[in-house]
Amino acid sequence: MENENAFKNWINKDLVTKIASEISIVYPSFESKKFKAVSLKLNPLELKARTKIVTEYLKIYLPSNYKTALNIISKVIKRKKLKGFELWPFSEYISQHGLDEFEKSIEVLYELTQLFTSEFAIRPFIEKDHKLVLKYFKKWLTDESSHVRRWISEGSRPLLPWGQKLNIITENPELTISLLESLKYDEELYVRKSVANHLNDISKFNPKLVIQTLSKWQKNTPTEHVDKINWIVKHALRTLIKKGDTSALELIGISSKLKLNVSPIKLLKSKIKIGDKLHFEFSLESQSSKSQKLVIDYRIHFLKSNGTLVPKVFKLKNCVIAANEKIIINKSHSLKKITTMKYYKGKQAISLQINGQSFEAVSWALLD
């Protein structure tokens, strides 16, 4: 049975009718009946495809002159009767057709992002003329709308999920660091979270720049903003921490110099069927006279179709082990079928990663 709450159902017949009504109020010549025929094509489509086809119908039935069409869209936005995903087709329309009216389009996206994020729509503009977009972004850094301030960071994220990759930023990540600098103490977590996600993107291709930036922020942050920066540091470094990057771990106060005995992993069963759980246990025994902070992850080395083993890191726990303390840790990992993972039967492995250090892998087998 189809899930009525699926994201794709946000773009539906009722929304098409609502869009047609709002356009007709500011543009009485709009051919609403013909536009609403797009509703008949929505049912078999997923969310992005639904948005795309509604956008195509906007192109057909709005005036062919882009400036005139954009003026109509701006008037609809200012009425504030449409909100959230209801506005996505308008942002797509501007993204696809607005590059030749660059500045006016950006100004309308500024209006739009206060009701529905323009983080996707701004990306073709950044690729075409990043200097001009960044000039606008710098002007809006202190905008009273937190949605605008977040848009500056999120819209220029180089690897935004669902969004167009920004090659100009991946090749020159320092271009956006000054924007993030200005937003790092923002009072809204909503904005600071975007700053952290932006830095996490950069860490995937230029970890050195991220480490340098966050280290400088930590050293220069006034007392009243320390909690904000510590939160950003933790979330911005999550990819590097999972990789066991020692510089990243040091920034969150985790030493790679362990005084710890780690037992080999014990498996409850070494032969596991798809759909079952991989149960394992190990012990940690401190060899230090002081407590130690631990970041404990585990790697499952999955068998791939070409016969190689490829590790995937999973979070286990963060904890503190007291001086000379011994602890036993149990964990189970589900091997149920999921759409984002394909399993191959045969020999696999599992290992521990503690404070960036890797420990000996133990083999197990996946059965049919």
C-alpha cells in the first residue's frame, strides 16, 4: 500500500490548484485550466520529477518574457499564501531560466528563501558568476532573517545533498571561509548547523583547511561563544573523526596515544544469515593512572561483487574509561535488507577503531 505521507505527495493536485489560483490573482490572463492539467501526470512520479513537470508547465503558461514572468512570481511570493515545498516549482523555474537576468533573479530568490529555501536554486548562479553571488551574500550576512543567513552557508555548500556540486568551491574552498567566519557566532543553531555542514563538506576534499580554520576559531573565540564553536567543531569534523583523523580528534580533546589493552573481538556466531544480527563483544582495560576519553567505532569490512573487502565505519560509543578500569562492551549490528545496501555472501570481517587507531580484524561469513 502506498504511503500517503511520502514526500512526493507534497506536490499534488491540490497544490497545483493552489498555485494556479495564486498566479491568477496577480496575473488574471493565466490559463489556469490548462495549467492544472499537469495534475493528471503526477501520480506515477517521485518528488523531484513532480516538481520538474510542474516547473515545465509554469514555463508554458507564464509569459514567455522572463522578466515579466519573474515579476509575477515575485508578486505571488510577496502574498505569502504559498509556503515551504509549495514554492519549490518557482525556485526551480528561476534556477532554470533566470541566468540571463542574473541580479533580478537573485533578488527574487532572496525573497523566496525566507519562505522556502533557495539553496538549490542559487547554485547555477554561483557556477556562472560566483564573484557576483558572493558579493550579494556578503551584503546579507547580517540580514534579520535567519533563513537568509542560513541560505548564504547552505546555498554555497560545495557538496549539498540533492544539490548541484559546486566545482568552483571544491577547487577554491577558501572562497566561502570568510562567509562562515561571519556566521559562526550566529544566535540561531539553524544557521550554525549549516556552517558545520559546510565545513564537513570541505573536509572531504581539503581536510587541512578545515582543521586550520577550526583550530583558529577555537583559539580566538571569546568565552561567551565557546559553546557555539565547540558544537560546530564536533559536527564539522564528523567525517574526519569517523576516518580516525588524529588532528580532528585532537580538536575535540581526544588523544591518539592510548594506554589501553584491547581484547580481540568475540563473535557470538561467525556465520550469519541475511536478516540476522552480527553480535560481538570485546573488553578494554586501562593501563593509565589517569582517565582517558575514548571514541569507539567499529568497521565492517563488507564483501563486494569484485571480491574485495571494503570497510564501512559505524559509531559505537564515546565514553571515559577511568584509571586502571576494565569494561566489557557488547554490540549487535543488523544485517537486514535495506535499499541502500547490497550484501554478497562469503567471507567478511569486523574490526575496531578507537581514537583513530585500528585493531585486528576478525572474520565472519554471510550466508544466504
